[in-house]
Amino acid sequence: MITIDDLLAQNKLWVEEKKAQDTEYFNKLSRAQEPHTLWIGCSDSRVSVNIITGTAPGEIFVHRNVANLIVSTDFNLLTVVEYAVDVLKVGQIVVCGHEQCGGIEAVLSQPDDFDLIFVRKWLKPIQDTYRIHKQEIDALDDMGQRATRLAELNTLEQAHNLAQNYIVQRAWKKGSSLRIHGLMYCLREGTLRRVIELSD
Ligand SMILES: [Zn+2]
């Protein structure tokens, strides 16, 4: 098992590596952040934003939660979006879903012993999306395909939720060219694909 000492040792190595490449690396990074993108994705440990997009620290402002939900009463999310849009002035917001998402699979499988009350409450919006598209989803061949389709529909839904949000609407009314992109990440291939694009 990886311990905290291992993580600290790995950090030390990473610092040395970065400094060997550019002695000013941390000085430059510590001055300010100017991210071009806000990324709202799933907390899944396999979907590491900077790694899968080949970007560096300072480029992407990040919010992650289970199953990449945009909940209009979630102050954590709203604070991140407001700061990213109004202060950092990001040009685009990505809402990224992914295949083999545990949150999506939990909604589809609904195990009898599912006693994680907060997870169950949090996933309610996906339950609703599933109910609306149940016929289409249940007709698919296997669990993998059903989970992928529901993850895609959830990403569409969340991108629309974000577009309707007050913070985004306010930015668009002020003439912002902010764009919202719904993406899906394929774990087996490592690839990202477009699901939807929204702008004013
Ligand atoms: Zn997930």
C-alpha cells in the first residue's frame, strides 16, 4: 500500500525534476493563475484532468464531484463557477462524464444493500434522467452500453443545467463568449469525445 511517506517522497522527486527542467518553474507558477478552462468532472481517480488533456498546472481550474453533477443549490460548485467566470474569466467550461462511472452504475444496478444515504441522495438527478430514458437504455444489450448511454445523457443534462444557471446567463447577457462543452471520456481508449456544445 502507498503511504503518505511515499507520496511525500514522490513529491520531492517531482520538484527536483521540474527544477532540473526549468529553475524558474515554481517562481513563474506562484505569481498568478490564468486558466483558460473550467473543468467540471467526476471524482473518479482514473479521470485525471491535466494528464488526459496533456495540460500543465495553471491551465485548468477544476471542480469534481461524483458523476459530474451541476446542482443549482450546491454552493461549492456555484462558488467555483462564479470565481472561474467572473474573476478568472475562463473562455470555456467543460462538463465531462465518463464510461464505467460508479455513480451511473449504482443508479442502473440499484443494489438492495445500497445503504450509502448521501450517495443515494446525491445521485437522485441521475435517477430522474434514467426514468425519463428508461425504455431506450433498458433496450441496450449489456450493462456497459447502458452505463455509457446514461453517462452521456447525464452529461447532456448537466451541460444544459449549467447553461441555464444564473452565473452563466449573467455572463452571456454581458456579452461574454463563454462556451460550454459536454465531453465523454472513454477509459478503455483514453480518448475524449464531444457530446454537446452550448453558447449564447
Ligand atoms: Zn464517475
